[in-house]
Amino acid sequence: MSIGNNAYVLSLGGSLVVPNGGIDTQFLNAFNKFIRNQISSKKRRFFITVGGGAIMREYRDGAKEVHGQVTNTDLDWLGIHATRLNAQLVRTIFIDIADLRIIKHYEIILKIEAPVAIAAGWKPGWSTDYCAVTLCQDYGIKEVVNMTNIDQVYDKDPRKHPDAKPITKFSWKDYRTMVGDTWTPGMNLPFDPIASKLAAELGVTVKILNGKNLENLGLALDGKKFFGTTIQ
């Protein structure tokens, strides 16, 4: 199914919605106004996948602390339900312009007529990054804008390596060489390895940027030069 060239997939990091366990209403207010302006002034449509953020990691760490060894499947389910709670919050913000359903079963391609559709996690082994790429596959969209809490992708972890260098453009081959091929629950990478594999196969472009800079997000959506990293 293809819904036209004016549709975009946004992968909204849970760290922007619920940083440190508290809801960032200031960001959500600004994001709400931004999306509504994009719809009214540029007639755009949005599929927005919402991540788990800090609350997901709190549930994961709590389960480990109390029970000890927890399977990756159970850790993934905790993360999935965190994404669904966050997605419900975002859908409520857009309640008058969003499809009533949260997309969470990706084997079913829903007919979406509303200008906004909100998506969450599906099943163990899938991150919301993977869900975002799957939406591209399902609806004929060729680009994901990944809204994170970092400005750019670095050649190595800048928190551990002071000499880490930012990279503005990656090929999928080079990016996948850097991040590997394995997914683990709660993995903290700019774009996860399994999603990257599918994006490379589909020819989907991913733009990674700091989601709090909405002016910069607008530039990325317009196809203009923006501050961030492009993987294609």
C-alpha cells in the first residue's frame, strides 16, 4: 500500500517523552504545535512510533533487581508495554486528528485516513525502530526521521571515548558494520541493528537528529540541510 509522497514516519524516542521517569510536557506542547502546523500548512501526514524511554529501563532494572535473572523475552515485553503507554499518551494529545487505534500488530495493514497515526511496540525481538521501518514497508514510505536525544551519530560512544567524531553521512554497510547484527532488550543505539538490516534491504533512508530541535526537524522533513546524521 502507498499513501503518497507527503507522508512521513517519525520514530519518537521515549527519552523525549518521558526523560528520567517524568513526562516532558514542555516538549510535548511544542511537538503538538509543530505537528499540527505541518498538517495545516504543508498538508503532511505522520506515522509516529513512540519508544519506551527511561520508564522502560526502570521496569527492566526493577524486574532484574527483584527476580534476578530475567529472560530477554520478558524484558522485551516490559519494554513493549512501556511503549504502548507512551503511545497512548501521544495519541491522546492528538486525539482530534489521530486514528483511534494504536498500531501494535504489524501483520495487519490498517487503512489510515486521519493525518496522524500513532504506533507502539509489537512483539519480542522488535524495537520501535524496527516498527518504524515496517511502517515504511507497509505504506510505501521511503524515509524515517529518528527523533532522539543526541545531535548526531558518532564513530564510537562519545561518553566513553573523548576522541569520538560525529559523522553526518553513513552508508548502511558502514553503519551496520559499526553496530553489528544483534538486538538485546533496552539496547541504546541511535538506530538498532535489526531495523538497520530491514531499512538497508528496503532502501529506506534514516535521518537521525535531536528531536527537541523542532526547527531542525522541519529542515529534515523539507529535504534541506539539517544538523544530524543521514544513513542511506
